Amino acid sequence: MKNVFYRVVASALAILALTCSFAYAQNAQYAVNFNERLGALKPLNGVNLWSKFSRVTLEDYQEYAEACHFSTVRLHDAPWDNEGMRLVDVHQIFGNLNADPSDPENYFFGPTDDYIANILRGGATPIYRLGTSIEHTATKYFAKKPQDVAKYADICAGIVRHYNKGWANGKEWNLKYWEIWNEPNLVPQMWDDPDWNSYVDFYVAVAKRLRAEFPDIKIGGPALTHPGYDLIKTLAERCKAEGAPLDFVSWHFYAKTPEQLLDPPYKMRALLDELGLTETELHINEWHYFPTEWSVVHGTNGGSEAKRELGTSPEGLHGAEACAFIGLVLTRWQDGPLTMSNYYAFGLDTWGMIDIVGKLRPTYYAFRMIGEQIHNAPYRVKTTDPGANVSLLGSVAENGGAKTLLVSYYKQDDPQPIKIRLEGVPSEGEVTIQQIDYDHDFFETKTSYSNGEITLVPQKSSVFSIRF
């Protein structure tokens, strides 16, 4: 592993930012009790896309992806992230949609086999999106309803059969999650018919075909651009009426505020429960911190300078503010009904954790902190964090050895010291702290604490991972 992740900054700033408190422990506003377990952490640290496949001999980020211990990896937009490779999309695997779906010679699985193998080697669960990547083209070639839905469903079945049943010189990987299409409410970039029932018809046909042959997989969708409750209700009611599976519902959101991600799962859960779909999972499987407007991302508002600032600023898409947002949201989701989340994305220059010249962005280190915590200390413990924009996530290993506390301090105009009362650890000692702030993408240092209390001095947005 490259030394950049573990560089130690022995600077005066680090010493000031990570100080010990000599006040009495009972004066602390925040607290963690490592003796009081609440159950297993929910592994919500999923992502879209894996390490680039098309440039592996030039820039191999497999080890960096593995180090994050992502729980799940959604495969949407894989061709966009891997130039010139035929990956994942149905038309990339089955190039002639007029050919015979029962003939294994009509499928081209090789690159996708290797791409998924890399994900499995990294210990993550692939989420296979059946359909197409988004098309930002004047003419839509594949981002539209297939003309022959029954044949398309047979092709999808051939893909599942290859990966789960060894068909067509395939695998027996038992891939669990299969999502039908992506953002069909985004017309015309992803679908060609504004009538929602056109997608519902398509989903029901494909889902029933897959369930008939593969009763043990989880089938879902529709991967909406937002939590469209009315659209989900229509889909769910049709699935119930026609006996089509809806094992999970999925939606996306590029959020300016935590509430845009934290509130909808409760409303979606209530909607599905009212319809009798109490076992249907909830997936926010494409999300990102988004403190801007799409016109800035597209370059029509502010031009290249605004886009550059958005990509490099601590307040932008990938800086300290985004990291604190990520930590806060992933912590708060622990108490909600959400089943799965997938950040967008590991790869892709605009949205990913690696910039165009191969530098790891701060968001990479945030996900690495969280992934290592879930991997090494997977049992959640009790915390007290009364601040709306401050969150604590404490956890321990099964044997009680490793103890970690993640503190996310998001967008506070008047940053104040964070005094944390510590229970379940010695009243004094030395800890390792990893930190992300406006001045550092990542740094690690050691500090001492005493009197059963530690004080952190954050900037406007900061993330701390404390290891006891």
C-alpha cells in the first residue's frame, strides 16, 4: 500500500486539533459507552463501480478498493468508467438483440466475468443492474424500452444463468441482487416513454420471467431519480396484482441536506408496509453530496472555473464538507429502515473517489475509515450526540478488543470543541486518530487523553476516526 494513506503529520496544527481535556468527564456534551452493545452495524457502506478495469496495467486501484471494505458494489455505468470495454449492460453482453437468447454463442461474457471476479476478490457483494448505462446522446440507441420485451427477458435470464448456474461456460457465484433497469423516469436519457406504465409493464414481464427460473434471487427496481412514492405505489400494486416479485425498491438522490437522504426511507417503509410488502428491502443505490446545481456540473453556469472549484474545493463534491456529510448520513442511517446504500461512485472522474490524475480524494479516505470500522469493529455501541449536525458512531470487535469511534462534524459556521465522555476504556491512555479537514485530505496522529474524556477541535467540517 502506498505511503500516502499512512503519512503522519507531526505538526503544531495536529497537536492543536487533537488535544486532551482535563475537565471533569461529567461536563462532556457527547458520550460513548463501549460496554453497552446495540447490535451489529448495518453494512450500508456500498458504492457504485469498482476499480477501473480497462487501465489495470497502467493504474491498478484494486488494493485501494479492497481497503475500503465496501459492502456492496452496484455495476451501473461500468462501460462509462472503462473505456472501450463491453461490460455489464445487456446490449454489451448480447450484441445482436435479434439473435437467439438460448444459444450461448450469442453472449460475450469475458470482460464482465473478470470485472465481477475483482469485486468478489475484494469481499464485496455485486449488485447487477440489468439494462443499459445512461446515454447523453442526441439519439438514444439502447436507453429505451426494448421492442421485444419477452426476448429481452430471456436474454436477462441467460445472464443470470451464466453467473449463478454455470451456463455458457459460466460461474456459480449465486449473485443475489438483480435490478431491472435504471432511472426509467428520466426521459429521454434513460427511457423513451413518459407513460410510467410502459416501464411497469416491462418490469413485471422481466421480473416474472426471472422468478420463474431463479426463485432464490432478489429482484427489484426501479432505481428512480428520486423517491417517487406515487410511481413506486403504482409499480408495487401491479406487482401484487400480477404476482411479480418486488424484493427491493431502489431510488437515487444527489443531496444538499442530510434530511433529503434520511427522511424518505421512513416514508417509503410506511408506504410498502401499507401495501403488505413488509419484507421488501429499501435501497438508496445512487447518492452523492451535492451542494450545487446541475448547471454548474454541466458547465453552463460558471464555466470551467466553477466546475474546477466544485471538484477541488473543501466545500465541493469531494472535500471535507462532503466527507462530514457522508459520515453523518451513514451514521444516522444506522437507526432507520434503509437496507442498502451505494455511493456514486468509486470510479468516474467527476463523481468518483479518484481524480483525473489518479489522486485519492478526501471522500476515499472517509469511506476507508468507515469501511475499516465496520470490518474491524462490527458491533455498535451506545453513543450520545445531541447535535443535529454532529454524529458519533462507536463500535467494538466481537471479542471486545478493537474499539473505534467515528465522529462527523458537518457544516458548523461556529465550530466548537467536541468533548466526549468515554466509558468502557481506561480513564487515560493513548489513541490513534485519523482526521479529514479543510487543510488535510487525511492525516493520522497519536494523542493522549485523561480523566475519561477526550476533546476534539474541529474545523467547520471535519471527520475523526478514533481507535482505542
